[in-house]
Amino acid sequence: MAVKNITRHTMLGHTLLTLSKNFPRTLKHINQFGIPAGYGLWISPCSAIYTVGMKEPVDIVFLGRDRRIIKILRNFPPSCFVRAESESIGALELPPNRLSETNTFLGDVIKLEID
């Protein structure tokens, strides 16, 4: 399970986490240590993101139905809240600076490889 920027031909993360039955344990780990390098967290459906309890900033993209980025938040700080765009199908959280490192921008198409 990986996440790629199809537009830029870059790998955003070699491992894609989802909030499934291990939600409490995954969330506790991310709050304490941040999202590990090489990982991404896919949250769907998603009406908002809050970083209350997190110790590290995160990069966030909201995706539309066509998996195109419709909103970007770079280095979104801890203890904040943001609403998703109304047409968003979900949000992808990444380690801080990952969007800059991969030259990811608004309008890019993202491929989520979910098993």
C-alpha cells in the first residue's frame, strides 16, 4: 500500500495507513511521535482535520472524487482545526515538509494504493 503523486511522478509514501480497527492505537502513536518518514495516513470520509494532541506538524491534502488535490495545508501545526472542502472525499496526512520535498501542488493527481 503506497501513495504516489501521478502528476509529478513522485512517491509521497511507501506505506499508506488507514484508520481501521486499529484506529485508537494508530492515532495514539501519531499523536506521540508524528507520522513516520515514508508513511501517509488516509482518512475517508473526512469532514475536518484536527491536530489536538499532536506534537508535530503535518502536511495535509484534501482530495476530490478524481483524486485531484483540492486543498493543501503545509506544516499544519498541532492543536489546530480545519474543515474539509465540501467536494472532498478524504484527507491524506503526511510528515511535515513532504509536499515540498516532492513538489506536490494544488491540482496534482494522487494515486492511493489500498489493499
